[in-house]
Amino acid sequence: MSEWIVSLEGTEAGHQLALGLALLAAVLHALFGALQKGRHDPWLTRGAIDGSYALMAAPFALFVVPWPEPHMWLIFATAWVIHTLYKILQAMAYMRGAYTVVYPVVRGTGPLFTVIGAYLLFGETFNAVQWTGVGVLLAGIYGLAIYNLRTIKLDRETMPAALGLAVLTGLFVALYTTYDAYGIRATADPFTFLAWFFMIDGLTFPVIAYRRWRGMETPPEPGPLMLRGFAGGVIAFFSFGSIMMATRLDKVGEAAVLRETSTVFAALIGWLILKETVGPRRIALMALIAAGAVIVESGG
């Protein structure tokens, strides 16, 4: 499998596979975000998810994939710092603002800075048509956030802080997307990076979540929380794994933009599962997001 993946790098088949992986990541990432914003405290949910995927990844990291080259340990350490800060900021934003407002701002900030980061780190460039697509996509994403902000009645007092945290979280989305692309390209076997990343990345938040759970006056029952964590762990493998693999196979910027169609799927999840309202204006804005992604892809 690893040799086949590596053989597709820079080819048309690799481009098509990267496209499919980025869209898969979009769907799964929206579902992943909804799991963290759902009925449980987001810190507890994140801890359950991280603990689950760390346990799932450990056997593969230790016994299946080749061990990392010596230079990879510093890369893993840096990735751990970036992802830990990202998750802390995201949990803080979700605690202060509605999911359908916070999520679009996070995801809208990410692709713009990822495209810039991909240019600085990998020399990737977008043409005029693709930049137009980025503009259309961002207009749809931020338009969706503004519309949700004007219509939603929950969390009004804490919303300014939530929006500030969401923008900062989006910057870290761009940072981890670009850095993970660098990391997965720095090792001979991409599955080595994925397995060790998930195992290392999943070790911190279970400790934070357990301490928070112990300090609660009425802590939730661990059973449903662990079940949600297991489901989130499986989704995380395929969501984050898909986008990381896409950035190894093809351009980082294009993969990042396509992943942000997750905002469309997040709005659908908010409507169908979280019972948040969806009207014709939001549908039009979601169509704008999808159109922006299509323009970026066709322009390339």
C-alpha cells in the first residue's frame, strides 16, 4: 500500500485520489466537529476521542509500520505542540459560541492562510481563477457565519470572545495543515507518520479531560462519553488521515480549500442533528461555498 501511494505522487491519478480524499475529509470533519460540540462538555469529548484514537494507533505504530527515521522525532514534537494548542483554542471557542457560528469562522480562516503557507513552504501558487474561487468560498463561509450570528439567540454575551477564539483557531488550522503536509512528506512511508502522529497526539487531552471530569460537581456517566469517543476516534482516523494523505499526493492549498466544504456539511448536521434552523439564505450561502471549491479545482 505504501509503495502504491508513493508511486502516485505528482501524477494525474494521485491528483484524482487527493481530490476524493479531501472531499471525504470534508464530510467527516463536519461530523467530527459536531461530535465535539454535542451534548457533552467539549473538553471531555475531545479527551475521549483522543484517547480512543491513541489506543487504536498504538499497535500500528509499534508493530506494523516502519519506525520513524531519527529526524522525525522533532517533527512529531512540533506537530504535537501545534495540535494541542489548536484543540485547546477550539474547545474554548465551542464553550462560548454556537456551533454554526464558530465552525464556519474557524474553517473560513484556515484555507486562506494555508494557501499562503503552502506558497511560502512548498512554492505552490494559485492562478487568478483559483484565487477567485478562494474569494467565493470565503464569502460563502463568512457570510454563513454572519447570518448565523444575526439570527441565533444563544450565547450572545460570550459570542465576541467565541469569534476571536474562532479566528485564532483558524490560524492554527492553517498552521497544522501546512506543517502536517511537511511532516508526512519528510518520511519515506506516509503510514509511519499517520500511525505515530495519532498515537502521540492522543496522549494529552485524556489527562486534561480526566482532571476536568474529576472536578465536576455532577460528572457525566463515562459509558456514553466513551462511546462517543470511540466513534470520534474512528472518524478522526479517516478525516485527518485523508487530508494528510491528500497533501502528500497533491497540492496542499487545493486540498485545504476542498476540505472547507465541510462547512456545508456542518450546516446540514446542525440542521438535521443539532436541530438548528436552516433557511433559503443559508442554503444559498452553502451553494456559494461549494461553487468556490469547484472554481478552485477547475481553475487548477
